[in-house]
Amino acid sequence: MAHWLDPFSRQGAALLDRMIDQQAQSIADNIDVRMMTLVVLPPLLLLPLMRRHAPPAASAPAESPVEAVRAPAAVAAPGAAAD
């Protein structure tokens, strides 16, 4: 096994390079998971402290969006004869 990991041979250097790359990738993935945990966990812990939005009062009927856009009756249509 020791002759396979000889850094002075071409094959040994390639094998060592591949092993180092795998270990570096493992460390980088571990750091990524820790960072994602630090970003996601605090908001999740604060979720139970949030208040619910109060529903609108049911006593007053809401104006429909169509009625809110309509023009007032006093405005004459273009081209209509004025009295």
C-alpha cells in the first residue's frame, strides 16, 4: 500500500491528489450544511412567536373590485350630448 501512495511516482501522486480532493470536498460540504443550518434554524425557532393575522370584520360588506373601478354616474360618456 505504501508504494501506491508514493508522491514521487506519477500514479502515487495522482492517487494522493484524488484523496486530498475527496477530503476537501467532504469538508466543504460539511461547512455548507452548517451555514444552511445557521441561516434556516433561527427563523424556524421564531415562527411560534409570530402573531396570526386577524380576519377582516364580517359586519361591513366589502366593496367588490369591479365597483371600485367603475366611473361615477355623473361623468358623461365621450360623444354624448350635454343638456
